[in-house]
Amino acid sequence: MSEFSWSGKRVILTGGAGFLGRCVRDKLIGRGVREQDIFIPRRRTCDLTSEMDVARLYREAFKPHKADVVIHLAAEVGGIGANRANPGRYFFANMAMALHLIEQARLDNLHQRGGRFVQVGTICAYPKFTPVPFKEDDLWNGYPEETNAPYGVAKKAAWQMLDAYRLQYGFRSAYVLPVNLYGPHDNFDLESSHVIPALVRKCVEARLRGDKEIVCWGTGSASREFLYVEDAAEGIIRAAEVMEEPDPINLGAGFEITIKDLVELIVRLTGFKGGITWDPTKPDGQPRRCLSTDKAAQKLGWRAKVGFEEGLRRTIEWYAAPRP
């Protein structure tokens, strides 16, 4: 297989204005893609759950030219609370986006032009009791954790669609599964954010108010793995460069930490001096998450580079910095 070149490539980047998308966009420009050759669809003008809007996206993004690469990062997802409140919406939105983007790419002849489609999946697709570390071969060996199953199943169905399109149409694609991401520009909304930004905000605000305690969901016994957003962006771009079939590839940092230890670490790094109270009436979510990243190293030549404490420091500094 010849070395992939980004020179002259036109890229549709869904979710390109978001947390992960910012980093992917910057890295594409660093690889030589011209800024005007990266098209980021915005929700106010392009509903990716609409077949008509997606067809128009492919028609008009680079008119009269066509896209060479599609990187699909856009998703509707949240933490445990948001997942429990929106199971129907999260299944529909994520399934519809992938369904229309993949089919309309085929109808637009992306594969016949030698183009590639990169689908970002989720480790929520893994079975609830997957042996640790999670290996890609285990994806079908059970049902996902219940609170995020609708989202996880929709993302996993997109992988199967890509594989079916490879078999029938010769559709070139890649499928990566990043572990929980964190970093600057994350979603810090307490109602919909994931665990790290929620804890960072909770601890910073509690410190500023002088609170005596913070309350955290669950028992703290569950474990998670976290990947700094810039490392994830590099892995996604490497997949676009070297993969032509949707062989699922984990993107992770290769470690796990209990939620209890995570809370204590963020408390220390934010300077919060109060106590920690656990609310066991709230769910812990999947018991453990930690990925095998051997396939990413082998197929992509990729490993995470940013250490966890360093990444947390950067995240906390960004969130706590004054805003204009």
C-alpha cells in the first residue's frame, strides 16, 4: 500500500467544531490540508440525522469538487445521567447520522474516487463484563452496560454497516474506538458531561465557594481509562492514513484508575480542601474499562504520549483560567 498523502485532500469533518474535532482539525492542517479544504457541517444548517441534509452536504461541501475523506466524529452522548434520560434520542441520532453519512458517501461515489470514511465508535459498545483489558475480538461477546447500551449499540451497528459496504461495494473505511476522552475545551456541563470535566468543575467551584464537601455518584469502585484528546486525534488521523477496512481498533492509554482514586487526584490537583461524600443510590456504570492497545500499535504505529496527571493539569488550568 502506498504512503497516504494529505496534499490536496478535501475533508468533511463532522463534529469538527467540538471538543475532539478541534484537535483533529488542527492536526489535519498540520499535515498539510488547507483550511478551506476542511468542511465542518453545523447543526443549524445541516441536520446529520436528515437524509436530505446529508445528501446536500456531499453535493455542496466543495462544489464543484468532491470530498476525498470523511471523518465522522459527531455524536449525541453524555454521562450516566444523560444516557439514562435520553436512551431513545441517543440511539436514533447516532444511528441515523452514521446510516445517512455512510450511504450518501456511497451514492456520492466516495469509494470509487479512492476516498475513505473514518467512523469513530465508542467503548460503550463493549459488553458489560468484558475481560480486562478489552480486546477488539470481545465486542460481540455480550450485551453492553445498560445505561449506555442504546448509544453503544448504534455505534457498533455503524461498524457493521461499514463492513457490509466493504464486502458489497469495496467501500474503504476505518473504525476506531477511543476510550473516555478528556482535555481542554471539553463539555463541562454538569447535566451532560462525562466524569472528568464534571469532577473538575465540581471541585473548582466547591473550592471557590469554600464548600465543606462534594458529593459524587456511586461507590467509587468502578474503574475507567482516560485518553488525552490530542492523543485521540492523532490516532484517528493515523487510521485515516493507513486503514482501508473497518477492522476495529482501540485507542487508549493502557491504564485504569478507580473513580475513587480519580476523585482524590482531581481534589488534590484543584486544591479543594473539603471532604468527599459518595451517593451509593446512584449507578456506578460499567464495572471496569481498560483497553488493549496492541492493535493500534501494530496497525497504526500509535501509542498515547501525554501522561495522565499532566493531561489533568492542562485540563484544570484551561477550565480555571479567566474567560474574556
